[in-house]
Amino acid sequence: MMTFLNLIMNNQPYINSSGRKVLEYISSDTIVLNLPFIMTQGKRLTKGMPYLKVEKKVAGNDTAAIRLLNYQDYQGVIYLNLQDLKTNRCYNLSHNMEINGDWWFWSLADFETLISN
């Protein structure tokens, strides 16, 4: 039986209970996060790269330039460790990968995807 540590070390893809592959590890620093609110080329997220984050608020949206510092998946939840490029503040965003749907609290986009749409 595989332990939790072995699963992390092997970087296994995450397939949710609907049979949809939501997370795939491409390399030691890049993942594919197949969620409708990940608006990057090929839905790829790479450590150290800048992205534009849009966060839904009660009244309007909050937009910020961020850098992806790290990511981790644990028990069906993806955690993204981010740094705000303006304030240098570090924080985490998370999403339950079992949720199917278009409803979201936050979104990430890269420059290439924004200018091509």
C-alpha cells in the first residue's frame, strides 16, 4: 500500500470521482491544472512564473500580478502558494478538485492567453 509520502514523491495525477483528470505533473516545476478558471497556455502553471490573479469579492473583483511559488495537492485539494508582486505578501489559494462546475472564487491567467483571446 502506498503511503502519503510516496504519493507526493511520485507526483501522481489526480482524477476526481467523476473520472476527470484534474491535475497532472509535467515536470518538477510544472503542472497542468484542468479547471475552467485556469486560463493559461495548456492550463499549465510553472513555479516562479508570473500570472494575473482575479479574485471575486462581494462587490467587484480584486486583480493582482502574482508569482507562483509552489503547489501541493492533498486529499483532493490543490494548494497554490503565491506572492503578490506589488506588496511581496505571500499567501495560499486552494480549490477542491472534486468540484465540477464553472463557479469560482479566483482565477489565474498568463499574458499569452490574455492577449490571444
